[in-house]
Amino acid sequence: MLAAIKTGGKQYLVSPKKKIRIEKIEGAEGKEIIFSDVLLLEKNNKIEIGTPLIKNAKVIGNILKQGRKKKVISFKYKPKKRYQKKLGHRQQFSEVEIKDIILLSAQ
């Protein structure tokens, strides 16, 4: 069983028991989270593609960790002008373990 979800402006291909690192979402470690933006679902060798989302589909996960990635250095420099600027950035992330992919029957 596979699903493509959208969160933080990015798309992720997930399956149960898979761990993914996504853009930071609010919530404490150990809290359950529900992704309702499901774009694609593969179940029993049948693929269902949303237009743009699949109605009645959800992906449930647990937040394992809230953290920050390694520092990325950005350096600006202008020749002959004595201008130089060094910047550092650490992007925040949430590590999520996918528990289940649910497709509710249409009513």
C-alpha cells in the first residue's frame, strides 16, 4: 500500500512503517497527526489518482522528533567594493513515522 501526500509545499511517497522528514509541523513528540491531502493511493494493485485530492482518504502518522538540520553557509561577496557577508541557516524539521493509510468508503 502506497500513498502520495502533500505537506509543507512538498509531496512525499509514503507507506506504513516508513519514516519521513518533513517541514516542521506543530505538535509535541509522540502526538498523532493526520494528513488529509492525499494525491495518489495504491491499494491491492489498483491505483487511484486524485483530481487533485482523493476524497475520504487519510494518512495517519506519529511525530517521532522535532529538530533542526545541519547548518548551511551562505556567503555574499562583491569584488572591489569591500562587501562580504556570511550567513548561516538551520532548517527546522519534523520526523514522522507513518502508521496507517485509510480509505473510507464513499457514502
